[in-house]
Amino acid sequence: MLDRDYGVAFQLIAAAGDSKSDSMHAIRAAREGNFEKAEQFLKSADEKMNQAHEIQFDMIQQESSGNLVAVNIILVHAQDHLAMAMVVKDMAEEITELYKKFTEQKG
């Protein structure tokens, strides 16, 4: 059971980390004025965030079904990654919109 719990935590870390990375790429693309590319990165970040949420939801379902999920430092780390990825994705969407408006006004 412990190996399964670590494996799920690492899957969560990977999905959240990929989402965060794509969000940061979106910000960089928007800064360069490449809004189409920024939107592609945001879409990818959203897809990866959905994967992370599915992993988290599966853990919640397991717990609510009476199959306890071991809370360990790796899982805590995974939840931290997910929270940070959510914040970065939200901020990337806002920053991309700001760059769009700035470019339009500058234009």
C-alpha cells in the first residue's frame, strides 16, 4: 500500500509540475507578444491541471470509501505542488490578459 501511495503522490507532483511549467511558458510567450502560443500553453496547463485534479479526486474517493490514504511528506509535497500550480495558472491567465491589453494600447 505504501508504494501505491508514493506512486500516486509522484503522479500528482508530475502533473502539477507540468501544469506550472506550461503556465510559466505562457507568461513568457505573452511577454514576447506571442499570444497564440501563450494560449496554447495555457490550454496545456489546464489539461495537466485537470489530470492533477483527477489524481487528487481519486485519492479523496479512496479515503471516503474507507481506504485510507497514507499522509506522508511526499503527499504533503505533492499537495504543495498542486496548490502552487493552481496559483501560477491563475496568475498566468491574468498576466497574459494584461500583456494583451498593454500591446493593444501600445499598438
